[in-house]
Amino acid sequence: MTSLNRMHFYKMFVQVKSVGRFKETKRTDGISTSDVIMRIVKDYNEYVMRNLARGYTRKDLGVSYVKEKRLRVNMGFKKLREKVKKQQEMVGEKIQVVAKTACVHRNEWVENADRLVAGFLEMFEERCHKMGTNIRERIQEKLTKQKLIGLIYHRYHGDGDNDQYYYDDDTEEEYSD
């Protein structure tokens, strides 16, 4: 505060005191007057909002039209914030439940995955082995059959060529040794 402002404040103080509108009080150590005033002003808006919500009119409370509307808008925002906060908490709880459930299912899957994969591979290997054995047996049968046909052919025809040709009865393809 500048000295000019202090002088102006002092003149106002003297006028108010001379009219009898100022009452001196004893100061209490540890209590700040400005802190008390700030708390009253801060709580005043809550007081007015609470009473407006209870049904008092702005005129009953001595509040201007603009102040009433501003406080009602603030009440709406406060309710909205509370609803959003509740929804966030509910969503957070649901996410935790889903995460726990997913973790349990994941653990079950991991425990069962080895068993399932091993069973599949065992079944697959067994079938592959059988299929491989069947293929080898059929090839051997065909080769044996073709050699036998070739031997019979050479005996009866006495073909002197060194190249031997075998015919597949099923596909009529020609093979040579």
C-alpha cells in the first residue's frame, strides 16, 4: 500500500469510526481477521447454493438474479463432476474385474496350452507316421509289381537292351531303371 492509499484509508476509517459504524474488538493471538473473512466469503457461496437447492428464493437470500444463475450453473457443474467421478470409479472397478478375469483365463490357457499342443502333436505325428508307412508300403508294392512285370517281359521277349522300362498299370506312366 502506498502512503497516499494509506492516508485515504485512514481518512475513511476515521469517518466510519466517528459516525459510530465501527466497533473495536480485542485481537486474539493466532487468529487472522482476513482469514476469517475469507472463510466466511468462501462458505457464503456454498450456503447460498445449499439454500437455493432447498427451495429458498434469491430474494429471500438477498442475491441478485445474475448471482443466482451463476450459482445454479455451478451447482449443475458440481453434480455433473460428481456423476462423472462415480462413473470413472465404476469403470475402474469393472476394468479391474475384467483384468483379473483375463489373468485367470490366461493362466488357465497357459496351463492347458502345453497339454493341448502335446496332444495335438501326438495325434498328428501318429497319423503322419501311419500315412508315411502306407505311402512307403504302396511304393514298395508298385516297385515290386513293376520289377516282376519287367522280369516276366524280359524272359518272354528276350530284349537285349540294357535299359529296362516299367509301366504303371494305374497311370500308364513309363519308368526306367
